[in-house]
Amino acid sequence: MRLNKLSLLNFKNIARQELAFCPGVNCLVGDNGTGKTNVVDAVHYLAMCKSSLPMTDTQSILHGTDFFMLEGRYTSDAGKSEQIVCSFSRKGGKVLKRNGKEYDRLADHVGLVPAVIVSPADSALISDAADERRRYLNACISQLDRPYLAAVMRYNAVLGERNRLLKTQPDETMLAIYDRQLVEHGAKIHAARQSFVEELQPVVADYYRTLSGDREAVEVHYKSELNERPFDEILQAARQKDLVNEFTTSGIHRDDLTLKIGGYPLRKYGSQGQQKSFLIALKLAQYAIVARACGEQPLLLLDDLFDKLDAGRVEQLIRLVADDAFGQIFITDCNPTRLKSILDKAGGEYALFRVEAGEVSPANDTASAKNAHPESADANSDAR
């Protein structure tokens, strides 16, 4: 998938902007707080119908205005054109349109424009509670499996009803009905998560070896009560505990991902650089799985690339994603000279944009890496 043009109106600190991107690497450079991440977040928003950051839709509206609007014009890997428009107003809520036709449900859009983001916010996958890792699993699998997203939404709705019943007047008949529904949806969710993580683990390990120079081995495991016994047995065994606590204490809503390095918990034993390399390997593995399943190269968003990574690992990462296995890439960084130097070494097509106080403009030195590698000039003649 390639994003050709992006239009932003009243989005965060960007009043109005229209940007045209190259099919290779698109670099957004500027000081912190100028709006680089906001551009990348707009790309994510059009793909996933929400911000990549822990903020509400209302918080994404430019101060002093009542709405925002985003428009993306895409070309699929098969050559099909797509126009996606997302608007949100304080009074009217969110509206999403594909080629001029409004979606009945936002969930129907997820997966059309596959995207994978690597950002400093990913550290929450290591440091925060299990619900962050479950959200990650849900976001990944939803791009691959639309019925999965529907199952998660139904499971959460039933879970909410069951918890409300436990807080009021528990009725055995109603609990049995809710249990059957939880088992039905939970079994589908568990199977999808288990399959995804089994596919993810070896790919994460391979990418980490490449990024780290084969210094440590890493592991990703799926932790779930349903790995040990059927869900209906789990719910029945936990019934008295649920009644006492007045909420559902067992189920797939308590699942987790176990992340290890050298056989030990990543959170406790991984350095900042090791943790960041692990997260990048995790996201690149996700990219590979989504690309393989969808038959479409996702957009790869690398926000604040140098955060907790030394230049050597960044160069290795850039060389890695410059491969044909990756499609269009968006990178943000504070240092244009450093980034341009690394991109010139890697080869391939790239474009540079400067971001200042919410204004984005092509840099004077926007170029193809052909400047550093004259032998590739013919192949990259349309870089501008």
C-alpha cells in the first residue's frame, strides 16, 4: 500500500496541510514539539480509525476549532486507487468514508490500509500492565481477521453485562447464559491469539538477531488460562470467587504476552537499547505477518527513530527496511544531517520534509539516495 497524498485540517497543531509522498522513505525532521509525530499519527489514524497515542478524538482537534478532517489518497499493491476521509466534530462525532461512501461501522475499515508503527509509546508494552499487551494483540490480529474484532467486541459486551449482574443480584440462569456466550467468543479469540503468537515468535527472534548482531536470544509467549483447560471449566471453577469479588476473575480478558531476553524477563533484565531493539523486532515481525496474510505491504511508521538506539543499530534497521520486503516508510527524527547520512549509505529512494510549528514543507535537499550512489540514478529518476 502506498500513501500518495495526505491532507490535514485542524489536526492537533496543524491548521491546514497537503503533502505528497514518495513511494520509498519519507523523512519528517524538526525540533521536538513541532508536529512531526502528528503527521505520522494522521497516517495511523486513517489506517486504524484512531490515534496511535493514548488520547481522545476531541484532544486531536486543533485548539480554537470544532472539528478535524484527514484525507488520504492511496494506491494498493495491485494498482487500485483508494480515497479515505476521516472527520471528527465535537457535536457530530466521527465519520469515515471510503471513496465517498460512509462506513456503517468503523470496524469494517480496519485492515484495508495495513499499517505498523514503531514509537516511544511502545515502551508501555514492556513496562505497563497486561491490558497494554492485549490491546497490541487485538490491534495486530484485527488487521488480519475481521471476525476476530467482532468476537472481541461481543466478548467485552457480554463481560460487561456479566460483571453488572455480579454486582447486583446474581441469578444462576443468567450467569449460565453469559458463560455460554463468553465461552463461544472467548474460544475464537484464544485460538486466533495462540496462532498469531506462534507465528510471531520465530520471526521476532530472527529480526532481533539481525538488529543486535546475534548477541542475545529473545522469546515471545502467549500466556492464557485457556492454554491449560477449557474455558467453561475455568468459569465454573471461579464461580464462587466471582460472586465474592463481584466481577469476572478469569477469562481471556486476563491474557498476557511474556517477553524474555536470554531466558529472563525483558522488563527486569533488558537494557533500554535491548528493550527498544526487542520492540522494533516485534513490530517488524508483525509487519511481515500482516504483509504475508494481506498480500499488501503495510505502511511502516518509525516515530522518533533514534530514541534509545545508538547510531549503529539505527543504520542496521535502515538497511533492513530498505529491502524489497518493505514498502513505503515514514520516519521522524530531530537531526536531518544524521538521518540523511544514514539514508545515503543505505541507498534507495527517500524524501525529506521539514516541520516547524505545525508547518510541513519539502526540504531543499529533498532527494533520492542516487546523489550518494550515482549507479542507482536511473532506477530512482523519479524520486522527486
